[in-house]
Amino acid sequence: MTTKISMEQLVNLCKQRGFIFQGSDIYGGLANSWDYGPLGVQLLKNIKDLWWKTMVEERMDMVGLDSAILMNPSVWEASGHVASFTDPLMDCRACKARVRADKMVDEWQHANNSDEKPANWAGEKTPPADLLAFINEKKMPCPSCGKCDWTEPKAFNLMFKTKMGVVEGEGKDVFLRPETAQGIFVNFKNVLDTTRRKLPFGIAQIGKAFRNEITPGNYIFRTREFEQMEIEYFFDPETTDWKELLETWKTTSMAFVRDQLGMDETRLRFRDHDPDELSHYSKGTTDIEFEFPFGWGELCAAGAYRGAYDLTQHQTHSSKTLTYRDPFTNKEFVPHVMEPSFGVGRLMLAVLLSAYDEETVSEDDTRTVMRFAPAIAPVTVAVLPLVNKLGDRATELAQDLIKQFRVQMDSSGSIGKRYRRQDEIGTPFCVTVDFETLEDNAVTVRHRDSMQQERIAISELPAYLRSHMA
Ligand code: GLY
């Protein structure tokens, strides 16, 4: 177990060390936008690479895809996003503040420790008149001005709309995709025809998605622009039981976040969606939740069972056949699908929170360490020349290592200070080049977590480091 840190502390630490900056910082920022700095972008990339390697490259039943962000608008009619991907928003007549009505109900329940609900409660899909009646009955005040004078909630679509085409006023309306999933469904037939896969098999995609949320926040937990890693795993419901498949994906997804990303397992748990909160397409969904500083929150969907909803919808709207023919039985049908879905920024937030540690080294000495799993640490090896005179030998060594590891050179300050600086960015190994190195071609390797030091021959160094990265 590591040390718990507040969100404010984490935001400062990430800014100071170059993990995450406010978006458009020199212009005063843009609400809810964040830029990933040199260490942040590397950590993000390492998480994505590890996911791709684990979920695609190391599995015989998975293939990858990279579809366009802008898609034919009919995709979103078919998927149900035009009609159903909405939040119920209402306005305060007194101060004009706009809020999400279903979230007001959630917060009221939480604050009053009550499970009383509006009539016909279905989360964001509750009929507007029922939401308003409940909010008025409980006299829920406006969070900005304290009055209770609300308009009836209206469905607000979360998709960002833009124009395609170069002629002002004449462009065609298109949407920035709100999920990567639909790019997979519309390519199902292309992938099937070109790879000749047999069911069950999955298609994975990593890419940006956009949602015009009214209540983004909690740093990189909920942003309007974000990156997803999604899998659509197609199967025959007559030969594969969806509940068993969901259990398999729960195990796979949990193993990824806990064992490979190194998240603190005491802060992880499964949560099944209640029937009234299931998405319009889902018959059963299990999330993995993480204990963030603001409470338990969704980390990822370990698996969402979407049935044959998406392929059937696209088959109807496109008039193209999206069936699978079983080569042994000749049975032709629309496959069902299980969807594990991860948000990369959210995983990174949980990785940062899990890694942060303050360790008492001695009575008057505390160190801050980011205990990243070595496979995803932004820097794997720091090469430290004991004195500047040894810079050439250290550079030569760094250039050899950089072909296999993520290397940083640091030559300023005492060795002790340099070790601590590397601890703060989570570098698992520091390699010190000293005068003896010139004689014995060996270096001192210092381990981040144990602070133990060992003398290792340079010829054996890459194999030694690799063996300590697992
Ligand atoms: N594809 C599911 C989601 O984006 O939430």
C-alpha cells in the first residue's frame, strides 16, 4: 500500500514534474482541458502500448483497427446516439445556472442518505416532468444562488457537432465520435472478410472520443476530449454463455489494471450496473471502480454485454448484411458482443494515485517515490556520472542503453539528490558511472524501491535490468 494524496497535491505534483499541464496555459487555460507533458505523454503511451501488447499482440483471438474520428452521420442515428445520448439539463430561472437534473437527485440522495427516487426513475432517462416534480418536492436549491426555481429539464445531446466542407454555411453536419466502439461495428464485415476469423474473436481500437459533458471535472477523470481503448468481442450466444464470458473479461480486465499497471488492489472493486442505469444497448455491465480522492468512481467497464444491438442496427440502417456464417454448421446469424472499455486518462490518474508514496527513510528524512510498475515508468534507467569528468563515459553508456530502455542522463547535484529526483519521477533504476568504471567496466545500480545498490558489469547490465523489470 502506498500513501494517499489529495487531488490538489497530485495536480501540483504533476505540473511541477512535467506530467500534466493545464491546456492553453499561457492564455489562462480552457476549462477542463489538459496537456500531457514530457513525462505524462510517455506514461500515457506506455499504458496504451502495454494494453495493445496484452489485448491484441499476445492473443490469437484479437485483431486491431484504427477507424476515422469523423464518420457518416447515419452511424450515430443507427447507434442510438442521436436519440438517446443525452443528459437532462435544467436552468435556474433566478441566476441562469445550468445543471444536470439526474445528478441533482443523486447528490440529494447521497447528502440525505436516502434511496427515495422520482417516479419512473431511470437515471438520465427519467421523464423530465418526474425529475422536476421530485426536485421541487424536495426543494433542491440551485448550487450557485440557493433559490429553487427550475425550468423543466430538456434532453441535451452530448455529441460535439461540426461542419464538413469548405463553403461557409453549406457544410454537412458531422459529429466528433463519442465512442470508438462504432468505428469497430461499421468495420465488422471488412475485418471478417479480410482476416477470415472464426467466432469468438475481438476487434480492439485505441483513439480519441469527445463528449460535451456539462459536469466534467475531477482533473483528468472526466474530460470533454479523451482517449479510449475499446474491444468489441464477437460471439455466438448459442455456444458461448454471455455471463461466463463476462466473468472471463472481468478477470482479464482486473489482471490488467492490478498486475500489469500495478494499481493498488485495496483501491479496486467490481460493481455491477443496476438495471435502471444500464446504457440503452446493454443487458449487463460490470465496471471496475477505483477509490479516487473524491470517492469510488468508474475506472473502466470490465465488460458490457451489448447483445446483437449494434450490428443489427447498422444492418437495418445501412441495408448491408452484417451476419456471420458458421463454417461447420452453415448457421447464419448476427453475432452478439461483449465490450471491455477503458479510458486512458482515467487509468493514468489511478496509476499516479497508486504510485505516490512518502517513505520515512530515517527519523529526519522522508522521500517521495512514484512506485510505477517498471514496464510503464516514463524513465526506466537514469545514468548518473559521479562527476562531470566522467560525462563522456556516461554518455557512451546511455547511448548503448537507449536502444533498449527509456534513458535519462542527470549530472547536476550530489548523487543523493539525483537519486531522490529520480525517485520523484518513478525511475526504477539509477546507474552510476564512477572512476572505477574506467578500470573495471562495471557500474553501481541503485534500486528505487529498496534503495539497495549492486555492482554490475556493463556487459551484463541490459540482461540484469530486464530481469528486474518483470
Ligand atoms: N463504448 C462505451 C462507452 O464509450 O462508454
